[in-house]
Amino acid sequence: MNFWERRQARKILLHLIKEARHIRNLREDVAEAIALARLDVGVQRGRDVLKAGNWPQAESVATELGARIEALMPERPWAWLRENLEIIVVALAVAMAFRTYFIQPFKIPRPP
């Protein structure tokens, strides 16, 4: 394994460990204890591989850790649509409120 492959494997493992820590903090109160324990074991294996420099094993550990992260945070269908719809609704609400209270044009006739 050359320098660039080791660097890429290290970078991927560090990213997965960071994501695992974030997901653990995010889902700690609602996730099952067994799933959290599996995630902790995967993180520890990733740290051990990084510390020992065992690069041939890094890919399998990264795959395993990715699967454990995915078990705690499954991919949500249509997530992009939900996010964009939420942004559009909030933008419309703000625009309508601004228009109603600040720039609604009125022509008030003068009394004769």
C-alpha cells in the first residue's frame, strides 16, 4: 500500500469515527443500547487500526463502522424534497408577513 492509499484510508477512518461520535451524541437517548455498544466497538476498532497502522485491515474496519452508523441513522426517503419544501414554506411565510406589515401598498382616497 503506497503513501496515498494509506493517507486515503486514514482520512476515511477519521471521518467515520467523527461521524460515529456525532451520531452517538445525536441518537443516544432513543437508540437501543445494543446498537450503541456495537457502534462503540466499531469506533474502538477503528482507533486501534489507526494507532497500529494496520492499513490492510483499514478497509474492512471502515466498511463495518459505516454499516453500524447506517444501522443507527438509516437513509430517509425523499429527504431532499422535504428539506427543499421546508425552505420554500418558510421563505413564503416570511415574505407574506413582511409584505403584510411593511410594504402592502394602499391608496387611501381623500374625502371630498
